[in-house]
Amino acid sequence: MDDLFEAIKGKKFAVFGRAGIDLFCDEIGVKSENSGKFSSDLGGSSANICAGLVKLGSQASLITSVSDDAIGRFAVNRLEDYGVDTKYVKTISGECRTSLAIYESTLDDFQNVIYRNNAADFLVETADVDIIEYRNYNAVITAGTVFASDPSRTSTFHAIKKAHEAGLPVIFDIDYRPYSWPSDKVASDVLSKAGMSSDLIVGNDEEFGFMAGDYDLGLEKARELASLGKTVIYKMGEKGAISLNDKNEIRTGIFPTKAIKPVGAGDSFMAGLLASIADGFNLEDSVLRGSACAAIVVSKPGCAGAMPTTDELETFLNKN
């Protein structure tokens, strides 16, 4: 774990995964079908993580593909607005499309409608990850969505191999989205392989349970991975999180907040966790700071725009 933390302190992350567009209802408590006003912003789990990292003082490059249309260009423009490096974002022509998510600012029967048919981000190829200057980064981050389809599945496993050859740790956000996968069996096998290839693994209790093949065995799966020398963050929603390595298990709680939506918490947690490790905080404090970031994001409309800056995070922590 010491080597992992020392690497992360370099603050330069290569992030694999999707960028998209979010349309979200600004009116708190209003259902999407009843809303007359939506705002647009950057979307996609990996893109959100990148935005969160940059807002907290780290550097992030996103490796993905977007469609050659207004929505793809919107996603790239917003990445750059947030200060995310886009030199490895490839534009794809044809019938592929950049992902779209439409959601609301209410917990009452929350709806998140996601359009992922023929997704452009699945078209990242091995040649695209071969051109990355891995020596310019300190760690690699990947989200589970990239493994749901080829060629991005094969190319990301290839990138993980290249990262390890360059001496970089791999950070894996399980981020299981059933609608993206051809079957549960394929998802379980592939995500388990990704976990075995990673040094830091972050997921919730259901995701670890899914990898284990039994939702009641999630913590057992997390402990198994930790026993292999990996650092594991096992999130349990309102019950907090358990941080595991081969020596310790640390339990932490969550911060009280008035949530208006459930989305964005995981992306913000990951950004807060890694940025805090990069700033020299220990594992327990980094998890707590990640939890604070999650609490901030779920209390506001939107995701990328709701990610806190360092000053906003410190203000929240001082009040809580």
C-alpha cells in the first residue's frame, strides 16, 4: 500500500472510460416528465471522475472515443472547460453516438434514462492505448463500464498491462451497469479479471457481491482481494465503508446531508479519495474526505458541476 500511495502523490492520472452529456432537471422535486427546464453538462462516470480530480488539484487525462457530432464536441468542450486533458480523446465517424443521460433532482421514484445504443466510447482500440505516454502519469484509473464490450474491453486490459510494465498502479472502480453487458456471467468473469489486475479496487456491497456470484458474499470477496495485497474500499451506502488491505480493516461512516438525487456519489467519492491520498492524507482520512465529496454532490443538481473544489470540500468538513 505504501508504494501505491507514493505513486498517487504524483497527482497525474490517466483515466479510461466514457464521456457523455447529462441533461438534468434543475427544479428540485420535479419529475422529468413534468419539467419545463433542463440543464446540460458533462456526463459519464470516468469524465466525472476526471472533473472531480482536477477541481481538487490533481491532473487527469481521459482516454475515450466520442462521436463526430455536436454532442461529442460538447463533451470534449466541457472536459476542457473543467481542465481535463483531452489529447487522447478520439473522434469516431459513422453511426456510433456519445452517451446521453437524463435525470431529475428528486429521490421520489428517481429516474435516470440512459441512451447507450452503439456507444462511441466502446470503440477505443488497442492502437489508441499504445500511443499513451504512460511514463507521464503516476496512476491509471479505469471504470467497469469500459469492459462491457469490445474493442474497449480488450484495449483496456492491454492498457493495464502497459501500465504495469511502466510501474504504474491501477485503480479500478467496479461501476457495474447491467444494461451494458451481454450477460451476468460475462460481467462477473470480466469484472473479476479486472479486479485481479488492479491494485486499488473501489465498489459497493452489491458490486462485490455480484463479482462473488452471491450478494451475501460481497465482503468475503473484498477480503479475498485484500488478502492478495490489494487495497479495497467496500462501500455500504448509509452504513459507510470498510477499507481493507492485507493488514487492516477500517470502518468509516458517512456525512449527513440533504440528498436530492442518488447519482454522482460514486464518481465524487473516487475523485475525493484519490485527490486526498495525493495530498498526503492516510487511507482512513482519504475515505472520509471522499465520503464528504459524495455528500456534497448528491445535495446539488447535476454531477460534474456539483463536484467540489478543495476550498468547498474544506468548508464542508469544517461545518460537519
